[in-house]
Amino acid sequence: MSTAKETQPAHSELGPSGASRWMNCPGSVTLSKGKPNTSSDAAKEGTAAHAVAEECLIKKLDPKSFVGKVVEGWTITQAMVPHISEYVDMVNGESAFASHVGIEERFIILEEFGIFGTADACLIQGDMLHVIDLKFGIGISVDAYKNKQGMLYAWGAYDNLKASDKKKIKTVRITISQPRKNNHSTWALPIADLELFMHEVREAAAKASSGSMECNIGEWCRWCKAKVECPAQFEAVNEMAQKTFDPVTITDKDLVRVFMIKDAVKKYIEAVDSYLYQKATSGSKFEGLKLVMGRKGNQAWEDKSESVEFLESMVGDEVFKERELKTPTQIKKLSPELEKEIDALTFRPDAKMKLVSEAEKGKEITVNAGSEAQAIFGS
Ligand code: SF4
């Protein structure tokens, strides 16, 4: 196994993790200039999990040995261990078929635009380059299919191979390992397709770094630092409000447009809310708004163990809630040998139809008026 950390900058305006945003919305780069990067607890936990996984893979350690230790400013808990282990075991398993294993290799992706990246694990398996990305979040499930961040890592890893290795590679595989979501997503593509994608990236990077103010709303707005100042978000909210409150002129087409931007608008409203709250609590006054004191929180135990000791001795077992069974997935992780028995004890509710944008994955279902839904098995 090798590591290849070099001295490139740790953060670029056109980073792989934001590729979906800046490739779709060049204006976000212009509007985000100079805004500080804030790190949430989830991000800190993720950084610590990556660091532990790296140490375990390189030094053949058990993630358990890190419990209670502070890594990258975050204390590693017992609850993190099975998830880190799942990723470490998967990479170790894949490494058995690899002629090269790189862990946390940092490389140049497109030097002319200052795009650099670090692949969590990068393996050469025959004529395939396999790039594995650990996602420690529990929010949204991340799909490997056409994943721009994964494709950029794959390109960086491929382009930085030594010539003799590069010659051998025909395919790249991108794997997203998201153990806390029980999500393991993988997708392979020929090198020629990756090269085509890199043309798109170059065009998008040139536009994004040109000071463009073209703003396009989409699911990529979720992590945008410029939400509050974004003119597209502001217009969308205005448009949505006007359409929604004018039932005489509204059409289905208008409503579809509202549907397409609803998630982005929700996030925008949350961002505006938090921005105004922070300013107000720092002393700013806004016409039409005022700060008031909310309701007190629910009563909570000051010291839980002390309370348990006292209340158990006074009231007995009744002070406890009923024991709660873990989920089938959690118990399978705990006792993998019981998988069949667990399957026999469980069921999965039927899938329900949902309305999504055309760009999302999934076979389309047609519903004939007055009859049951029929799935079209095609394309
Ligand atoms: S909020 Fe969305 S549309 Fe606005 S700049 Fe950011 S990514 Fe672009």
C-alpha cells in the first residue's frame, strides 16, 4: 500500500466535492468568493473517520483500538467502529486482487484550474482502476452512477499513474461506500467516456472561473455558501409565490416548475432564516421583524446516571422505557451468522410510487386513468 500526500493546496474553489454545483451553476463560484468554509460536527466526524480508516488500512490496525482517542479534534466512539470497519474490510478485501493500492493519495486533477483531490482508496485490479470513496454521512444516499466527484477522483488517479500502469488501464470503477446508510454503490465506465467527461469539466471550469453570474438552481444548491445572496433563488421564491397565489392564471406547467425547485427553495428559505437570525442576535434590526423569547425546552435530566440511581431505588423498573429492538440491518452487522434467521423474521413494505424529476434514476411508470399502475420495462 502506498500513500502519496503532496503539498498541493487542501482546498480549491473548484474542488471535486463541489463539482456537481460548479459544473451546473458557474455563478455559485463567483458569489461564494471570500466566504469562509464552516465545518459542521458531521464534517468533523467524517474527517476523523477517514483518518482512522487510513491508519487502519496502512498500519493494519483494528478501528476498535481508536475508541476514546481524539483524532482530528474528534473523539472516536464505539458507535463509529462498525461503520469504519465495514469500509476498511471492504478495501482490504478488494486489495487482495490489486497490483497497486493507494490510500489517501492526493493528486492533481486539472492543474490549469487548480483542481486537486484526494482519493480515499485507489486500486489497480488487472486492467481496471478502482477508486473507492468513503462517505461517513447519514444524510442523503450517494450514488456512484455519473457521480461527478467520483469521476474527477478517477481521472486524477488515472492521470497521475506511472506511464506503464496507465497503459494497462481500460476501465475505471467508482465505488461509494456509505456504511452508515447501508449504501454500497458502484459503477464502471471505459476510459474513453471519462475522457469525454473531462472535456465537459474543462468547459465548465473555464466558465466557473470566468466570473460568470449564470445561476442555475438544482439539488446542488444544498451545499452552496451563496444561497442567501443568490439572485436565482430570490427570483424563484418570488415566482413561486406569485404563481401559487394566482389560481386564475396558473397552469400545470407552472406547478411542475414549482415542483422542480421546491427542495432548493426550501433550503434557500432555511438559509435566509438562519442568516437573518444570526444578524438579529448580533444586534441588527429589520423592519417588520422582531426578536422574541421562545418557549422553554422540555424538562431534561441534569445528571442521567444520578437520576437513574435515585429513581430506580425509589420507583423500580417502571422508570425505564421498554427495551427497543435494533433494526434488522443493525442486528445482521452484530451477528452476521444469523442472516437467514433474521430474514425469516422480517418483511419489507411494498415500494410506493413517488413523483420525481425526469433527470432522477428509476423506470417510468404509466398510470392509465382509472386503472392500476403499470410499469414499463424498457430502456
Ligand atoms: S444557491 Fe444554487 S443557484 Fe444560487 S448560486 Fe448557489 S448553486 Fe447557484
